[in-house]
Amino acid sequence: MINIKNYINFVFFSKKVFLLPKKKEILIFDQTGSHYFFKYLKRYNYSILRTRYEELNIPIFFKTFFQFKFNYQSYLINYINCVNPKLILTYMDNNPRFYKLKKEDSNFKTVFVQYGIRSSFNDIFALKSKLKKKDNKVDKMFLANKTICKKYSSFVNGQTIPIGYFRNNMVKILKTKKKKEILYISVFRNYKNSPGIFKNVTYKDFFSNDSFFFKWLEKYCLQNKLKINILARSDNNKNFLNEKKYFEQFFSSPNIIFENKNPYKHLDKYEYILTNDSTLGIENLARGGKACFVCNAPNKFPLNTRKFGFTEGLKKNGPFWTRENNSRQFKKVLDYLIKSKRKSWKKYVNKVVMRDKNNKIFQECINNILKN
């Protein structure tokens, strides 16, 4: 059943649509990330099903009501049946509602694409034990690597296909001389306004070791005459100002970069990429670049499940990653980042990420579904 707060928002505060949705070949489930699909759907007609209670289709709502089905999933199914698509596509791979669409109706194909790193850290793997595989069915799942494929196969029925990260695959790699400077990819959050994650674990815990590492990094960069650049996580000016103030506590003169359109162009410009656990760091490996991962948050569940290599079963420390919060490990991975050649990363890349240039495998799959 829909919870009462969402129900009130849905009925009274959502945008109202008074016409039935039109029939389409493709229905995109959830607006988030939907624009990444548009490039590949030019030959077809499609529409978006907004699934976050932001839009209410009045005829579909009353149809569901008079069927005495007072739940959101039934509303979604009625909407889908009206559109009658051949394919339902989503970028929200961690939305359990999507897994259950096939249980209701099998006249369409369902496909999802992995959005980012997945873990038990406020994410889908935390729900894995509660999701019954027999209730979940997706025709195709496009995922980051073979290990993630096995994870999803444990609670969702369907074909898994490792392709890396969809958005990264779309963006051409710039062939340019890289700056021998550090680019730190921020994972900043305004944790004071963030909810708890698991039992007594909060986002404040996740960032509790920042000060120790950043002060060490400032000293390391000064000693090695390295410029520090920080690629901000914020996607709007207000959040960026808060993020900028946060980093200026630790670094004397950082170059803090605001980018809300194409972060990949910055990955391709810098030789030394550094992050805690940003998906962008992993994507840089798929782009042929070097990246090191200082995953120094406390080693407790579920924080540890998001750390580099955890899901893939890699050791807690490696040539270019550490899951510890000590300066000896920091120096080891930073030295490797600076001194090693790019080819030394290759043997690890396919374990954590793939690259399907321009999403050719995805394109072929979509075309085959719609052709049939």
C-alpha cells in the first residue's frame, strides 16, 4: 500500500493530467536519467512515466480506484497498459517497483541500466534479503561488471549483461596531453541535513575521517610540488558554495571546479585522479586513465560495502586503493598513482568496470526488441 504521506502528496499536490496517456513503443520508467536514452531512441516514439508522485493522471487514477486497488503499483500497471509499450526502460536499476512490473503483465519487455556504484550503503543491496527472487523479473539488466551481474541475479530473474557505466560509455575520450596534477573527485554531502543510513550509522560517520586525510593530502602535495584540483559534487550554485567552504577548511589554495554537465572532460585532462568512492573514479579506469581510491571511512557495515573492490572481493589494500585510515597506506597508493604507468592498471580494470563504446551492445538489444 502507498504510505499516507506519499498518498496525500500524490492526490493533492501533484501536477494533474486529465487526458489518457497516448500509446507509445517505449515507455521510460522514471524521469531521472531519462535524457541519456534519448540519443538511442530517435527512431522510435516514447514517453516518460513519472514515478515519484509528481504527476497524477486523473483517468488512470479513477480507473484504479474503481477497481478497488488502492496502491501505487496498480496505478502504474494501469498506466502502462494504457500506453501499451513494447519496451519499458529505466535508469533506476535500484527501484524494486520496476522488478515487479513483469509479474503483472508479460506483453512488454523490461530493461534497466545501472546508474552508479551499488552497495548496502543506503542502497539496493541493503534490501536484497527482503526481495524474493520469484517476485522479480526483468528481461535485460545492463550492469557495470560480472560480479555485479551475479549480485543482481541473486534477487532478480533475467539476463545480465556487463557493459560498464552507461553515461561513461556515451562520452568520447579526449586525446589530449594530461596535466600532471591531482584531480580529487569529491563525494561531499551536507551530512547535517542527511538522514541516518543504518541503525546508528549516519552520513556524519562516513565523513568522520575527512579531516585526517585531507590534512595529510595537503602536506603530501606541498612536499611533492603537486597542484590540487577538486571536482565538486554539487550540481547547483548554492550547494557548491557550501562545498567550497568545506574544502577550504583543509586546503590552502585548492582549485575547486564546478561542473554540472560533462565531468568526463576533466577526467581526460588530468593524469592523477583521486577519490574516496566516486563512480567517476571507476569510470576513469574504463577510460584508460589512472585513479587511486582512499576509502578511509570507518570500516563498519554498511559503510564498508561501498568501498572500492569490496563487492568484487578484492583485498582491503592494493596497489592503488586502501580501505584503511592511516598515512602509510595513503602514501603507498598516492606514490603508485604518481610513479606508475597506466598499463599497470589494466589487469584490474575488467574486475570492476567494463566499457562498451557508445553503448553498442545496448543499442543492438533495443533494436532487436522493437524489431520483433
